[in-house]
Amino acid sequence: MSKATPTVFCARSMTLGAVLMLSCILIGKAIVAPLFHDLSTPSEQLTLELVHNSLEQHSIFSPSGSELLLAGAAAMVDSLSDPYAAFIPPKDIRNFEEESSGLFGGIGVMLDKNWRIVFPLPNSDTAKQGITTGDAILEIDGKDVSTIDFAERAAELSGRPGSTVSLKVRKLNGKIVEHQVKRQPVPSITVSDESIIDTEHGIAHVSIKSFASSTPEELSSALQRLNALGMQALILDLRFNLGGQLQDAIDVASYFLSGEVVCRLRPHVGDEYLKYADSQLSLYPDLPVIVLVNELSASGSEVVAAALRDHQRAKLMGTRTYGKGVFQKVLSFRDPDFAIKFTAGYYLTPSGEIIESKIEDDRGPHGLLPDFELERQTDATCKAIKLWASRIRVPEKYAVEVAELFPEYLQQSRPKDAWIDTAAQQLIADLK
């Protein structure tokens, strides 16, 4: 029987990839008039309240006030001709907030498809309780894992940080033990595949899958490790990165700039304003960089790529990017819990280029055109690259045990990637 490749249960797909978010929190009440106070005229407010009250009091279907509020808010968002707008209902609000922050509540382990633990995160409660590499989970809150679809493992093990989950575990020696494990904030892994791909010339590579609040610190740690290994130049891989939170993209760009403008924001209401790199994060202002982009590099990826290009800090290589040059505002409400997301303005590159054309199709070609255009990669190659980039580094503490019990996890090799090879050759030429 062939061994299955371990997969990560704790990393959430970043469904907010195509969104640049300027977030704010509003506390709402379960009545319509305050919700739309700033969005309507007195006449409109009165009409909304009359409709709400009439349905709540006289409909034979007895809708609750909160049900009507949610339906009204969803319908308003749906009425917009906005391809990026969304209504996030109560059942999805937790995932939405977790994915925005890059953190969610979980037990912090890597599992294989047989529910064996490849390794726990070193500082998790799981690790502190002695659950380690090779242990197998048998039950979750009394439910036999053989009855749980492995694709649903995250839902079974994740939950509110601070809550507990009961695990029945079989140790390597066959002993069965039970643990009450406290869920903790677990970072979604957004930075991966860090490596020195050419030791002779110190060519490094790192991939950023999305931009969350954890991303700048993840990248900082990865660059420190690469620097210790002799990094002389960097391939910053933003392929398949659909974006995320604007400030985190700005912070990423800041590592390679010296306080310059990262982007311009042109809101629907108010004057255009500038967003600057944080000079305190300027740790690699002279490092030679090539940014890899493709047709699925969008939003935050385009902010970073354009900033480094416009300030002559990097060359872009790949194919034309997606072309999402607008930002969204997110309003979160309580009682009931829901959120709305809608386009609030355009962003421009530091040089003033508008790259958005999805909303206004007459803008012509959209996205960023690379300095070095490459042939588009096949679907099979793209799938292999994304799968490889999703892998998690094995903590040094568990490296020996993982090598012994899960050798297939460490023995896999990077898929052939002509784009990385081309970028490396260009950097080598630039270093001469």
C-alpha cells in the first residue's frame, strides 16, 4: 500500500485572496433604521422601517426582525453592479474573520490521511500535552474518526480559541490515552517554499500565497533564515496570490523599499491619498529581487509588484497580472453577526497607473505587464507548483522523528519550474 502524502488540516484557504480590505467595525442593532441611518434619506429610512415592521407584525410566515434585517442587507449588496461585493451571513462570519486575520482556533497539528500526527506546532497545547509525531487520533469528542470524512477534519478540530476538544489518541507503543486539548489561535501559513536554489550565487526563493496579518512576520522570519544561509538575491514568488489585506501587502513591500510611496488610493468619497512604505521595516533595500507574477497575481500582489517595479527595486517576470485595481471596505455588524463588503475606490501604482478594468471595461489592457514575459505554464505544472508551495516546514524539534516515520514527506522534490530557473539565471547575470 503506497504511503499518502501528508496534508495540513490547520491551514485555511484564503478565500479573501482577491480583496484589498480597509476594515472597520460597526456595532449594529437588530432594527433597520439605525443600520441605514447614514445610507438613506429620511423618507427612505421611513419606508424601510415601515416595510420591516409590516412584515414582522403581519406576515403569516412570522419572520423575525433579525431575519428581515439580514435579508434586506443581503439584497442591497446584491443590487450593486459590483463584482467584488459580498454579503457575509452569520454562519460564515467566523471563517471570514479568521481568514482576514490569518488566525483561527485549532489544535495545531499536521496530519496524514490516516489521522496520524506528522508533527504538532511546537508551542501548541497539543505539543505541551505530549502528543507528538507518530501518534494517531482515534476519536474527536467521542466520535470515531473512521466515520469522519478526512476533508472535514478542519471543521471537527477547529473552533473558538480557548475552547477544548477531547481527543482519544493511540501512542506509538500502542497505549491509548485521552487528552483535553485547548484550541489556540493557529496561523494560516501564507509564506512558504523558502530555499536557496543556487548555493554558488546565493539565489533564494520564497513564495507568498496571500496577505494576512501574519504574513509580514512570516516573511521576516523566512528572510532571516535565508540571509543566514547566504542569500545574495531573491526570487519573490507572487504567482497564484489573489491578494488579501492592503496594509499587510504594504508591509511586505516595505522590506525592500526605503519609505517610498507603495500605492495611491482614490476613494469614491474624498481626495486621493498616498500609502507609504514603513521605513522601520526597510531591512533589504539593496537586495536584488525578481518578482514572479502570473494571470492569478491580483490585488495585493499587484500592489507589491508595482511598488517594487516603479521604484526600480525589482524586475517583474512572468505573464500579465489579473488586473484588480480597486479596494473594498468591510463593515462588520453585531446582533446579528454579519458583514458586508463593497468596492470603495481605486488604487493606483506609485507612478499613477490604473490597472483595474473589470469594473470599467473600456480601460483597455488590464494588469501589470512584466519586464520579462514568459510562456504561460500548463495547468499540470501550475497544480504541482501550488501543491509544493502549500507544504509546511518541519520544525527542527521533530525533524528526526518525521524523517524516520514519514520519510515521504521529506523526500519529495521541488517540481520542475522553468520560470524559477529563468529568474535565477537573470539574477546571476545581474550580480555579475
